[in-house]
Amino acid sequence: MADILVAGETLVDLLPDSGETLRDVDGFNHRPGGAPANVAVGLSRLGADPAFWTRIGADPFGDFLDETLGDEGIDAAHVERVAGNTTLAVVSPPGVDDRRFRFYGSRDVTFGFDPDAIPTAALDDCSWVHLGGVALTHPDGRAAMRALAAAASDRDCTVSFDVNYRPDLVADGDGEAVRDAVRSILADSDVAFASDEDVEAAGLSSRQGAALGRDLLEFGPHTVVVTLGAAGALAVGSPEAPWGDVTARHDGFTVDAVDVTGAGDAFTSGLIARLAAGVTDLDAALGFANATAALSVQGRGGMTALPTREAVEAFRAERR
């Protein structure tokens, strides 16, 4: 049985060809995506063999995603196929000072997780459960992810949560419900992943860096990981954390980036792979995670460019 369970959306990223804005783009290339899907596949490539609870439409794009997950070694036991169209995330061209993602398709299909269908049996064999925050923008997704986080916490699983707050997906009048769900899951989490943009958009803190991390510790997790883009990442632990009351930082690696889509997800998969394996050296774990992200941005597509563990170890050996 899988030792790690990932839960959240799988969708299609439409990556633009040449063009300065979306209206100028000549065409798009479709790639598998969705932050939790990228994390699940990233863990699989790193040798962690996770289980994955997700929903995929019964359309041609859904067929494409289903086949992709199978090819990546993801067990189909918790991959649900549902009637309707798969969500598409249209990625803006590089350098556009606008929304990076625009979402199209059925939100019910991709984000409408059934609260009565959470894979509770799988939790009995898991030591780590990771959830993504985008599903919280759907009423059923909110209820399902809150129930899953609470059930995992009750079973003493380590729970990690990627805030990943997407204002564009929050329906009018739903803002407080989504923010309340974020706070609820943080309370049931042990490790939280966030960027300053996520946290400010969710109304949790307006500070940055380690100060932001300390603010999020107040919501319940024992460790907060703050991603800093090209500047790397840092982690802040509380006295209850396995690594204690520490702040660790890794400045990342300088590489020639081709596509940064999914770089944060690559980082998340790398860090979870190390921490779930029992690594308690946060500096070393952050270095491994940043190397995973650095390799991922050298190819196209958030999922397709995810590296193997062997590639990450070779990269780190070269950079030493």
C-alpha cells in the first residue's frame, strides 16, 4: 500500500506558442497538470509510489490525463472518472503582466469532490497526506478536503497543505467560505506550503519570508515552508516540529529556465519525498527540493519536465 496519499485536481495546461499576449498566440500545446497531480507524479518519479485521489472528466482530455497518470505509475484505485469536461488551465505567455492562469471547463468535474467518498481506508496505510488548496474554491471540494484533512489528522498521519489560493476561481460571495476552509485545514496540518502572494490573497498575512512563516505557524502547523521563486525557499519550524524551533533557508540554483509552470509543485514533491522518508535536516531537504525545482524548469510543462531521483542526485553532485 502507498505510504503517501495526495488529493486534489488533475487538469490540462494549455501552453502558448509564440505571441506577446493570449490574443496574439499562434497556438497551444496541451500538457498534463494540476498542482496535486504534479506533486503525485513528482513523488512517483522520485521513487515514493504515492496514492492519488483525483477526478477526471469522461472526455478526450480526460482520456489523455488518465493514460498519463497510468504511464507515470499512479494507481487508478482513487482516480475517479466523472461525466463532463475536464478543466483547462490556459497559461499566459512569459512576461505578461497579468493572470498566469485562466481556467475553462467544468469546475464540478475537476473540483467537485464528494465529501462522502474520501478514501478513508487508504489513510490506514498512510503516514503522510498532502492536499492542494484549489479544490477549496468548490463547495463540495471544500467539504471533502476539510473532511480528509480531519480524518488524516485523527489517524496521526502527517498532513501537508499547499495553500495555493486562486482568487480567479472563487465565486462571488464565496470568499469567506474559502478562507475559512483554508484556516480549518491549516489547523489540521503539520506542514504548510505557501508563497507570499497566496497568503496575502487568502487574507492570512501581509508579511513576507520568515515573518510570514511565523504568522502561519499561529494557525496550527508545526512547520511552514515559504517558496521564494528564483530566490529559493525557507522553512520555519515550531518547537513541536521534528526538527525543532529552527529557520532554514536554501537560495536555490541558477539555471536557464525554459518554462516555470509547476516549479513550485516540483519543489513540493521533492521536499515531501525527503521529509516523508524521515530526513530531519531541513537544510538538506530544502536543497533537494530546490534541485528538483531547478531541473523541472529546464523543460516544457509542469508535469512532463519533472525529474527522477537519479537526475536530482546527479544535479546536486555537480553543483557541490
